Amino acid sequence: QVPGTAPTGLTLEQYGGNHIVQDLGNGNYAFYAHLQTGSVTVTPGDQLTTGQAIGKLGNSGNTDAPHLHFHIMSTPDPLRSDGLP
């Protein structure tokens, strides 16, 4: 991904499949993607706790093998944010 550009021709659902965006505070957001269809256990506004199950590993979205895509980003929009260290 080139910073500031969205993946070409994909919607967020096509790109990340079943996903969660978590507000970490201070302008930082966590993105968990490619979760198993129907496995997400949280809803917008839920407060998450350490060790809480939020979904199951899957291969939804733009992927051909089960895995968890995780990164920290600068905005709540995974298609338009920059990754953070």
C-alpha cells in the first residue's frame, strides 16, 4: 500500500472481510481483519478487555489462507490510514 492511497478497486469488506477496528485512544486504531464469517463477538462501542475473545481466525476478504491481519493505524478507516510503528 502506498501511504494515503486505498487499494485499487476493493471495498473494505472485500479487502479485510470480517473485521474489527478498535479505538486505542490518542489517534491510534487497531485493525483485525480476515476473521471467520459470523465469529465477531463485539459490537461498536463495546469496551474490550485483555484476553477477551473478539472473533475467530479465518480467511474472509481478499485472502486465500486463514490468518489474522493486524496493524496499528492513524485513522479508523483501514483503506485510507497510514500504518503506525
